[in-house]
Amino acid sequence: MRKAVSIVFLIIAWALPAAAQNSVWVQIEARPTLREAQDRARAYSNAFTDVAGFQLNTGWYAIALGPFTGDDARARLQQLRRDRLIPADSYVSDGGAFRQQFWPIGAPPRTAPLQTAMPLQQPAALPDETPAEARRAERALTPQERQKVQEALQWEGHYTSAIDGAFGPGTRNAMASYQLAMGYDPTGVLTSRQRAELLTSYADAIGALGLQQVDETAAGIRITLPAGMVAFQGYEPPFVHYAETGGSGVRALLISQKGDRSTLFGLYDVMQSLEIVPLTGPRERTGTSFEITGTGRDLHSYTYAELKNGTIKGFTLAWRPEDEKLLQRAAQIMRESFAPYGDTALDETLGTPDTEQSADLLAGLEIRRPTLSRTGFFIDGAGTVLTTAEGLAQCPHITVGDEFEAELAARDEALDLAVLRPREALSPIGHAAFQTGVPRLRSDVAVAGFPYGDVLDLPVLTYGTLADLRGLSGEETVSRLSLDAMPGDMGGPVFDATGAVLGMLVPVAGGARSLPGDVSFAATVPAIAEFLSANGLQMSASDNTGALDPADLAARAADMTVLVSCWN
């Protein structure tokens, strides 16, 4: 069935008064979503002048003709069925299940039967045709008109082959599929009326985009934009911003900057760090261009950029998922019309920076923030990371070092330990060497962590003392530290004075009790060793002797400690 996308939701009237429930209607369709129902009601309104739409008590949305008296409704039903202008399963309804009216948009509820049945209005005043007449009319079409029919069939989801104007088996099957979806005989040859209905529906949908060619001379880009949904907002190099209009939920960017291949690759990485480009979806990069399709729960987007004549130019279009069909077509039109020219790019001094500048913004765009940030550290030369298990089980995307994707390889919720394996080979500068003896009580310790998330590039060392070799209740799997740690430090390595790792910082489990701020806990080396061994991993033993200078300890921590981030 047709699912053309409606662009604007309008406020609709509330439940019908009781008098409306005594009216009689010809119910012709029901759809599960308001958007689909509005589209179908709009299509039927091209043929009938008495279309109404109501939410049903089931939550679905009904499209009906009326209201009538009982005899008028039955006569209308028989006439329209006979002429095959409505689905064969249409029926007379008393409207008892009708609730909120959504069509006509903005019209008052219909509360009384019309005096007589509304006359049928033929679309474009076109008569019915026999199959032979339809074929003769079809032969008169120009090649461009034939291609437009294929485009419309493709838009409706019935045609998937090339737009070539040749009505072969693929096009015939698409026509039959469309006819069947619309309740017509699936002859595979559209009548003039059916073709007009198809093309009008397609034109109405595309018309909502307000397509307009834009020549952005400052960026050196000529492109067709959905001007009915976006408007120029300003310059923030390397972007030209187009903001949504009329609550469309659509945003567009033009990309223009000087650069080479390394600049292009850097832009490819930067774009994927922005909220406007969701994490999931296909992406491809070559030596001279890249494409990124982002598909998130609340946002979809398409980005294209290419390197030519020492400049990088491209565009991004972002939209709400419910407008997928229409905006995918808009993105396709933008890609087909995209025409960079000249060797000029946006002047880096162009525009005025936002007065509310923030580290969370890049050229006016929000940088994606992780849902959760913790600390981890490398335990071998292959880049395996040990960290806290806190929150990772429900994390769809995990990165280490805010750059490399990783997968959860093992976890122990009781010990709060987890192992991450990077999806691509890593060669860390350093990895942990664990203390093999019994730590000395009340000795100095230091935790390396990222208490401020990715605000700082290197881990922070927080100093304290080893307060107890056990937990508060005598647990031998954790030791107690006198150290003021922050949530972002969890999962960080705990060093002794020699630089050996004597444990891993784990979250405080105080239950209903509120513990002093300097009470922290670390998983002990024996507990970590047992966990790693159970998962086929081994730890390296430390042979360090003598206390390290604080600067050397900080350098060792930086070589092996990484930021662990969870992204939703």
C-alpha cells in the first residue's frame, strides 16, 4: 500500500460529540499511523469531496466518506465498489468506533449527516479507459514522461530498476503492483486516470520539499536544496549552515575548505564525532571522497565530500526518521545536483562565531558526547583492556581512547571487572605489570584515570594511601584505599611507588550507607588474576624496584591508561 510521507503535522480536533455517533459512513481504509492515514486521506480527496478521517478506539486511523443517512451510505458503497474506486472490503459504519477527527485538517468535526450523498469528482476529469485505450494513451507518452512514471513508481516502492523510460517486464510488474495496492485490476497498464493519480501524488510529495537551486559563491558550490524545509542560517567555516523552517526537523550543511588527502581523512573522522551524523549506518572512504549514512533512533543523515583542485567540498542533510522516504529522495537529488566549482573555499574568517562558544561545539555543530565515560588500561601488547564492568552490558558502542571501537569480551559483575578487545589491531606503548607480593599497608598509591572524561588528553594521577588489604566487611577480593576518586576514575590502574599495578579502582558499593568521600576500593591482584585466567588471559609480573619519580610515574600511566566510553 502507498505510504507517501506527510511533512507537517497540524493540531487536530478532539473527540466527536455524541451526535456524530448517530451518523452513517462508508469506511474505506484503516491505517496504523496518523502519517499514513493523512496521506491516504489526501489521496482520496483528489477523487472525493466528502473524505473524513477519525482515530479509532483501537488506536488505528480510519478513512471514511460521509456522513450519510443509512440508505445514501449503502447506495454510495455499491456505486463505488461497482466502479472499483474504493477497496473491495469497504463497508458501511455507524461511526461508533470513531474518536478524534484528523481529516480534513483544521476543519470542524462533522456532527450531522449530509442531506445527500456528495457527487463523485473524477481526478483531472479523466474518464475510465479500457486496457486497449490505456495502451494507446500510453504510446503517446514522451520518453521524459515515461521516465517520470518510473520515478513515481519507484517513489511508491513498486519499482527498483533503472529509470530508462522503457516499459519492460520490470515496469509492467511495478504498474500491476501499484494497481493492486490501490484496489484496481492489476493489468500492468495504467489508465490515464491512474497515471495522473500516481504522478499527482508524487508531485505533491516532492513539491513539499520546495526544491531550489542554490549557488553558494563563497563556498564554490552549486546544489539543489529542499528550500521548503531549510533556510540559510550563517557561515561557520568549513560549514555553511541551513536551519530548519516550519518545524520540518531538517538541517543542511555545505562543506567547503582548502586541504589535501590528510585533510579529507581528518574531516571524515570529525564528521563522525558530530551529533548530526549518527554512529550506525554504512560509510565508505576512498582516496578522494567519502560518504557517510547515519541512522540513529531520532536522526538520520547523509554526508558526501570530495577532494578536487586542492579543495574539499560536500554537503550533509539531516532529518527525522519518520520522514525517511521523502528526505532520502532529497538527499539523492542533492547528490545528483552537487556541482563544486573553482578552486576557492570558504574564507576561514567568514561569519561571526557564536557568542556562546563551547568545547562541545565545532563550527556551530554539537560534538557527540558519550553516555558514560570511565577508565581502563592495557594489560598486554595486543591492546586488550581491563576496565570496570559498570554499565558496559547495556552499551551498544564502546570505544577505547575515544577513537578505537572495542567489544566486550568478558565481564564479572560481582568483581566489577570487564575485558575489552579492540576491533582493530593496536600496539600500545606500554601495558600493565602487576605487583606479585603482598602490598605494604598504609603505603603510598596513585590512581590513573579520566575524572573529566575527554576534556583532558592524558590521565590524571590521584594520590592516596592503602588503608586496608580487605574491604569494609572483610572481603579479600578488594582492598580499601584512602583516596578521593571521581566516577570517571573507575577502572583505572592503582600503582604502588615502583609503578607496579596493585589493583584496579572499582565503584564504591556502600548500599544504603553514605561513606566518607575519601573511601575508595580496588580489585586486588589475585582477584584480577583469577578473572583473567578464567577468560584465557595472563598478566605480566612487575620486576620494578625503587620508587619512581612522579614525572616518570605519570609517563608510565599515560602509556597504558585509556579513556573508555559508552555511546548510545
